[in-house]
Amino acid sequence: MKYKNGAYYQGEWKLGMKNGRGTMVYASGNFYDGEWKDNKRNGEGMMMWKTTQEKYTGHWDDGFQSGFGTHIWLESSGENKLL
């Protein structure tokens, strides 16, 4: 599915909503690769924010980081901050 703003989704659908495994690339260049349920990030997945140089790999519930995961912030010097 390609959106007018340049974003696109490639993955599984159910009843017209993102469900199952898929990748969403947003117009900003940020992207999510992982599990979806009812158009929201749910289950295991990885989100990369190109705009802020962040990466989260772990569990999602209703579109929010939840449970166990790793969030990394990349400084301009290239060093990582790990939470």
C-alpha cells in the first residue's frame, strides 16, 4: 500500500487493516518492521527513527513500547547510549 505522502506498507492485512507481519516506511524515512494488530504495532518489532537516530527493538502494545525491549540513542559522535 502506497500513501499520498510517500509512506508505504508492505505486509499482511486482515479486513482492510494491518494485521500480522509487515513493514511500514513513513514519509519521514522512519520505519517499523514487525507485528501488527488492527493497524497498530503489536507484538515483537523494531522501530528505527531516522530523524532522531533512535532504534527500539522489543515488545509493543497498541502502538506503544511495552514490556521488555532495547532502546538505543545514537549520538552524533557515533557512540551508543543504551537504556
